[in-house]
Amino acid sequence: MNCKFSLNTIPGGRRYFFSKIQLFVFLLLLIFFKNTGLSAQEIIPTYSDYLTDNLYLIHPSMAGASNYDQIRLTARSQWFDVKDAPNLQTLAVNSRVTDRIGVGGILFRDENGNFSKLGAYGTFAYHLMFSRSNADLNQLSFGISAGVIQHRLDTRGFTDYDPLLDRENPADIFANVDVGISYFYRDFYLHLAAKNILSVSRELFYSDAVPSNMRKYLVSAGYVFDLNYNDPWSFEPSILYQMRDATNEMAIDVNLKAYYDLENGKLWGGISYRNSFEGAEYTTNGETVKQQQLRYMTPFVGYTYKRFIFGYTFSYQLNSVVLSNNGFHQITLGYNFGENRQHYDCHCPAVNN
């Protein structure tokens, strides 16, 4: 007599199987936080790129996670009325090369006055697919990125000699590593990332100005839902929490994103609020000492037309004392390429791209 064993032959068997997976993921996340050390500086700043369909830029585990390969280009500029204000450009590409393996690469340039950073990252990701069909999504992803970064100080406009700068246009080159985990279960998702996990010694400035510890943690989670079956509208509340080790700085983003399905694409947009947990002291009239926390409000809008993506974000500081009221502008351009892989029956825009 031939007997075939299947989870479906056991009452509640498949439900038990998935509960074991979820327990495994929960324990894995606890281990991740317990064994990784939680900086005043970061290599690629964490802005609102992830809200304009650019999750791979901050989460290495998202390399190849979508059903399309992706290329994303961003340009960000702060304070149009301030000379030499900070600006950032990034180019991120990621692809699924086998059923379980994804790869990616990031190039970036970050400038702030006389100081600039150039860098390149390469990423390897591994995706475990627990889904039995396209009727549901159950995916656990791991990613690791290794990068080379150059810091440079442009001294051509300096008029005074500084003995700490013993050469013209000093620069240093160093390497660092990011790791991450992502978990998708139907309409729910969770991302963890540890950024800049290596402590590196650098010589551009003295160590107190440029600490060797640049580690930062990111945790983001969200859920996508609609109000009625076959409704063209869907909504995605989410949060992003970040923590820097060297300074113990913490901040949280609270986001709401909406999608509207069109015949040849999708219109999307929303709003994000960022609040830091630490405050900076300042004085008024030379006497009163006050404290303010960093607070941003960021509306954003975008359009996905077939395989093309356009996104725009505007961040406005809500603090009473600011350098400029012009805010921060960012544009995201993207293209989805390659073969369209399995499309899941869920509200999961990061995977069903």
C-alpha cells in the first residue's frame, strides 16, 4: 500500500507549518538584535527614498526581491537659497539571477560644502520562498552589501593654514559592510538592516571628529490593505525606526501611502512625518536656553507607467530654528526590466512591482 504524506492531509497542517516559520523568523530577529552592536556619521544618509519604490537603497535584503529587476536613480538637493548646500545622487540596480539569489549594486555621491563622499556597494541576497503557489506570499530574504567609500575635503578655497591638514585636498578610502533581513507574509512586511557594521580607523580628520564607529540600525514594518474587494485604491501605513550607536540618536518615521490602480500603471503618494528622540539646545536673545527636536514633514507623489517610475518628495523642517525655509527636494527615476516573475495575489507592491 502506497501512502503519500502532505501537510494538507493533516487538519490544520499547513497552518501549523506557517506558524513554525513565523516562530523561526521571530527568533531570528531576536538573535539579530542581541548579537549585533547598535554613529554620529553615516555613509549613505537615510532620507525618504524608500517611500518612492527604492527599498533596496537602504535594505540589502531587497536585492532581487521584486518580481522585476530594478534600476533607480535619485537626485536630492537641500536649501536652494544656500550656497554649497548638501546634495546627494544615487544609482541603484538590483536583479534576481536565480530562483533564490539576487545581486545588486549602488553608486553614490554626497556633497556638503567642501566635504564630499563617493562610494560603491555590491550586494548578495538569498531568498527563501515558503509560498506554495501565487495565492499567497511568504518570503524570507537575507542580504549583505560590501562597499568602498572615499571621503575628500576640498581645500582649494581655504585662505588660512590648518596644521591638521598636512596636504592639499586630503582624502581617505575605507570599506564597510551592511547586512539585512526582510520578511513578507501576504500583505505584511518587516525589514531589518545593520548599516556600517565595521569599525574603521580613518585619517582625514582627528578621531573625535570622524569616529570609527558608524553603525546604525534600521527597522521598518508596514501593511497594505484595501477597503473593498477589487477597489482600485489601496493604503499602506508603515513606520521606520533608526538608531545610531556612537551618539545613541534615535528617530522614527510614521508614514501613510496610498495607491490608485490605472489601466497602464499606478498613481501613488502620501505623507511622512519624522521625529527625533533627542534635542539640540539653542539660545534666544543670548540668555534663554531652549531645546528642539529634529522634525520633518515629507509629502511625496509618484506615478508608475508600465515599467517606468517617477517620484518626487519634498521635506519641510517643522523646527522653529532652521537654516533655510526652502526645504529639501528629491526626484526618483526608475525602470523595471527583465522577465516578469511570479505575481502574487496580495497587496505587496514591493514584491508585485
